[in-house]
Amino acid sequence: MERFIRSLKNDIRVVKNWFIRMDSHERILFLLLVCYISYFTLASFLRYDSFYTGRFDLGNMVQAIWNTSQGRILAASDDVGITSRLAYHADFFLAFLAPFYLLWPHPKFILFFQTVILALGAVFVYKLSTHILHRKTISLVFAASYLLNPSIQRSNLYDFHAVVLATTFLLGAFYFMKLRRYRWFLLFAFLAGSTKEEVWAIVGLFGLFIFSRAFYSLRAARKEFLPYLKKELQFGIVVTILSFATFYLFLSVIIPSFHGKEHFATAFFTDYGDNPSNIATGILSSPIKVFGVITDESRRTYLRQLLLPIGYLSVFSPLYLFFALPDLLINLLSKNANFQQIYYQYTATITPFLYIAGIYGVRLIRYFSPKISLTILSLYLLVMAVYGAYLYGPLPFSKNPNLAMFIRPRPNSVTIESFLQTIPQDAVIAANNQLGSHLSERRVIHTLPVGLDQSTYVLFLLSDSTATPSMQANRDMADRMRNDPNYILLFEDGDFLAFKKNRLSYLLY
């Protein structure tokens, strides 16, 4: 015990000395990161404890990770039965989390992991800004703006999605590409691509950037740099070809082969075609129609929500917004209204380039208007960041805060969780969405009203506002089940009901 205490004191001393050696800007950034991680870890954990998370989209991620940790790579269950996560998305980063999940086998692990990785994006924003603007004060403000960004915070709270991690990975990939440190670039680009299939299109654009930069540099380069630039030119070509090929394979071959038909998201773009190729052709051949769609009121509101928290600085350097174009077009042209919201994961691959473009935008403003000081720009950016957080963010001081987990915790959550732990892990269950995130460490789970015939246990959370097809329909189903001799009411506590299929009827079935 004494040895452990001495070791702990030594570790604390090392951290203290490291903190003291930081300059004031890095010290403030470190404290901002600690505040962000602490708050959003607590908020995410309380959301989980109070059953505000869901089978969609925490439970299905947990199931894929848990199955992988048990040797069933990315296995999951849907309305039909056991399938693969690759039937919906190529977010095989989930498989990389499986070994770590064995160390902390709980859904809270991936909630914590998401918060930490997302927060670390501020470090890349700070380092990139320092590299480009050569001023630490405005770089710190950019990092603080990132941590205050409503899109970052909302996606952090909305359960878990692998693609949310791409925000940080893309920032890292761009930073190392800028510094020409290509081994680190490849690592971060691969990690970003592994979070979702369309991210490979963005990696392909990175490759085009590397190629274009090398090609432009060749014209004025001294002779001794020519061999390096030629290799860089070839590297850019390889990254571009492999990335776009991977994007095509996932979107048009691999996912459809697992899904049994075209990528499910093509249903959101049927105004332009019935498969990815036809959709792309339809978009390119209908510029007037596309312009009309992306300029309607809901899309303009969406763009304002994206740009306002960074003070619209991104529009001063539109070249770097080109990297966000694939997902930005997907969101703007989709018939699914959720895509035009900042409350979900759909902005994850757009936000990093808003900050990259914003940093270059400041440099451009300073180039054409040197009388505008960086102090004024820093104050402007900070005011807009706070204003954006107030208008659109989830924090306590905001206009529409997300505080249910703090002010309305579920009173019977401990009792419900205790009962759920008694259900055998090999049992097939049908449950409401908000119960599903606590029950997904199993091979098969159904979300009501699907799976009643196949399930041994049927569980209701009558206050689940996310229940399908509606909360009232689930209440009516539970009332009918009370009087159904095929089911036994095992447990009831407040709005929680647990039924088990009558053994006789189960055997007959």
C-alpha cells in the first residue's frame, strides 16, 4: 500500500511539473479540455442511467462491438434477424473498439471514448491555427470556439456514432497533411475512413490536394527538391485512386451485398435516381432543381446554424470548404429532414472543415485588410462562439438546453437496471427503444413492435417518447399483453413492465 501511495504521489508530481512547464495558452487549453470532458462525460452517463439513450443509436453500436469482442465480427440483429453492421454502414472502426471494450465491458466506455476523442479535436484546431496564423491567442479562441460549437456538443450527447469520431480524425489528417508528415496523415485518414463509408470520398479529396500541391510546387522547385515532389505527386495519385475506389466499393458493392439491395440511404434521394450512380447523374444534370432545393428556407437555416458559431469566417476561404462538399451535398439534398439538423451526427464530417476554412479565412482577411487586428478578430470569434452556443447549443445557459438527465432523472432507474441484469444474456428480447441501449450485449434483440413472436421477454417503458410506432401504441400493446394468457407479467415498477412468454405457449410455438 505504501509503495502504491509513493507511486501515485510521484505520478502527481510528474503531471504537476508538466502542467507548470506549459505556456499560459496551452494551460488554458488543457483546462478547457478537462471542463469539456468532465461535463459531457457526466451528461452522457446520466443520460444513459436515466434511460434517455436508445437502441438507436447506442444499442446497435454496443451490440456490434460486443459481438466482435465475442468473436462475431460486427454481427448485429435487425428486424429480420442476425445480420452484419456492414448491411447499413461501413463503420468498421467499431471492431477496433472491441479489445478495449473487454477491459471496460459497458456502454459507458464508448460514451466516454467518444467524448475524449471529440474533445481532442480542439488540440488540432489550436495547433493548425498556430501553424497558419502564428498567434497563440486567436488559436486558443478557435479551440474554445470548437469546444463551444453546438454541432460538436449535440452530436456528443446524441448517443454514439463512429462517424462523430471522424471530426477529430479529419482535423488530424489535415494537420499532418499540411505538415507533410504523411505517415501520421495516413493513420488519421484511415481512422477517419473507418468510421463511415462516405468519409473515403473526403480522403480522396485529400489525395487530390496532395497531388495538386506537389504539381504546383514542381514548377518553381529547385532541382534538389524534384525527386521528393515527384514522389509526393505519385503519393497523391495513389491516395486519390484507392480512396475513391474504396468509397465506390463500400457504397455500391459491399453494403448492398450485405443489405440485399441498394444502400438504404438511396431512399432519401429518389428525386434524382434509384441507385448511387443514377443519383449522381441526376444531381449533375439538374442544376436548377438542385439550386432550388439547397436554397429553400430549411436549408438556409441549416447553413446559418453551421456557419454562425464560427462567425461566418469560413466563407472567406471557400476552397477548404470543398472537402466538406460530399457530406454537405448529401445533407442539403436529402429528403430526410434530420439531415438538415445540427442535433445529430450528420455534421461530423463538415464541422472540421468549417474550422479549417475559418482559420484560412482569418489569414485572408489579414492579408487584404491588415488594419483589422487579430485581437479584434479574436473578440469577434469569441462573441460569435458564445452567441452560437446560446442559440443552438445544449449547455445550461443556452436557449434550448438539454438538461433532462440533470433535472428529470428517472426515479426507478436503479430498480429497472437491477431487473435487466437478471435476464439471461442468451435470451431473445423485444423492448422499447430506450430500454434497448441497456440490453444490447446479446446476439438478438428486437425493438418493439418487431419481434414479439421470436422473443422470450417483452419489456415496456411506457414513457418512452421515442417508441415506435408511437408511445400510445406501445401503451395499448402493454395493456393487451396484461390480459393475454400467452404472457406472464414478471415485474412492474412505475412505467416499466416486463413480460415473459408463457412456457406452454412458448413450447407450442
